[in-house]
Amino acid sequence: MPNKTIYVADEDLPLLQRAQEVTGGTLSATIVTALRRLVEVEDAKSAGFEEITVKVGAGPAFVKRFLGTALGEWTSETGSGTETYSLFRTSKGRFAVHHAQSELSTPVGPNAERSRKWSTGWRGWLGDWSPDQAWLRTPAQATFVVVDTVEELEAQLPPELYAIAVRSIREDPVIEDLDI
């Protein structure tokens, strides 16, 4: 295997050491890992994809990052919260669905129906001033699903977004690179 010499400025040595700790490998493996990621991202960007980051889980969620392009989004607002489906095509030709729900406030207990009535329509502007209310709050949450085919998307999306997605995927434009 050929040897290559790299020169690193003294002020960059702590960065190199930290990168080596994070990857748990040799300096050579660390550099190759970084270069592989750089090439993957730049190739995807030149093919029209971008880095997409989504939060997944409940409450303080964790983050997933991938290369893809947005195909559509569907949002529904109710009295208790917001629900959003985002659809992406990944750089590997798969489909990713991010489903996010905002924090929900739900009336509970013996007076739940009265509280529900008072939180809708014009009554919502006035509010329920009675002291005997109980509410259940659930944190915002999100899921992330990746599927291989358009047919698998149907079970993951609202019908309106699925119809648009199918049309968009089937009418995908051909890219022509121009040297002008």
C-alpha cells in the first residue's frame, strides 16, 4: 500500500486528535472516513440532493440526517395540535416519511366533555373559567420511516399527499446537464 504524507498545522492537531477519538481508529482511517463522507455529500449535492435533518422521538428527540430531496408535505391543524407528514426521496432512491405531531392538550376527568366544548369555536375565545378542569399534556413526538417502493408509501401517508407523491414520482423530470 502506498504511503502518503500529510502536513497538519499545529493549531489543527487537537481537531485531528479529537476526530481520531470519535472514530476510534487510526489517523489514516479517520481521514478516509471524513473524505468518504465529504465525497458522498458533494456527489449527492451535484445530483440535486441536499442534507436533510429531522427530529425523531418524543420530548427531547434525537436527530436523523440523510441526503435527499423533498417531494411534498401535508399539515393538519386541530384544536388540540398540529400533525405534519413530510415526504422525501433519498439519494439511494428510497422514500423517507417524517411524521411529526405537536404537543397535545387533552381534557380528562369527569368534566372532560365540558372542557372539550369550551375549547372549541367561539367558546374558545371566552374560555372555561370553572376551577374543576383537568388536562393531559403529551410531548411533541415524531417518527421516521424509510420504504423502498411507491406502493409501500400508501400505508405511511394521508391519501392527499400519497396522490400527489405518486404523480410527482412518476412524472420525475429528466435532468440534462448543460455546459453553457
